[in-house]
Amino acid sequence: MKPDVSLGNRLRNIRIAEDKTQKEFADILGVSINTISNYESEKRSPDCAFLEKLYGLYEVDLNWLVAGAYIYPNKSVKDLTPVEQQLLSLSGLYDEQGLVNIIELLQSLPSHLSN
């Protein structure tokens, strides 16, 4: 799976997590394989009807899908822990490739370091 830094990558990761080909995913969602390919490659953005269907079938967090961030009900930025706030503030210092590199670095760390 690719890092979740773009809507296209997040869609691709949902499809892969569901163990579906682009064709199977397209059929389930009622769109063409070309549409899925265009969404995943960022040539087009999904419309509201597609997002609603994706949510209805897979209960995808639409805030995460569209914005790349989990937004919890009744939780604002001020409710984040100091570490979460620091990570959020640092994200604005890097371009997309820099964030991809950071995500890949974090994902490559041994799991015992993340506990």
C-alpha cells in the first residue's frame, strides 16, 4: 500500500484492503474501471454520489478520505494531546513528498519502538 497522503492513494488503499481489482471495485460502486483509475491517479476527483456510496458500503471516514485527517465528533484541535498538536503543526513545514518520506520512515520502524 502507498502512504495515505492523497485522496487517490486513500481510495487505492481502501480497494486493496478489500482485496478488489479496479474492475471489481468499479462494479461494486457502479462506476467504470476508467473512473476508478482516474480517481486513483488523481486525474479526477470523486463526486458526492460516489463518496456517499463508498461510505454506505464500507463506512469509510469521509473526513479521512477527503482531507486525510481523522476528525472525531466533539473533539477539536484543542482536545488533541500536546504530541498530536506538535505533529499537526509540523505537517505544514513539509511538501507532499517530505510528508511521504516521513510516513515511510515511521512505517519502517520496528513495531516495538511504536509502543
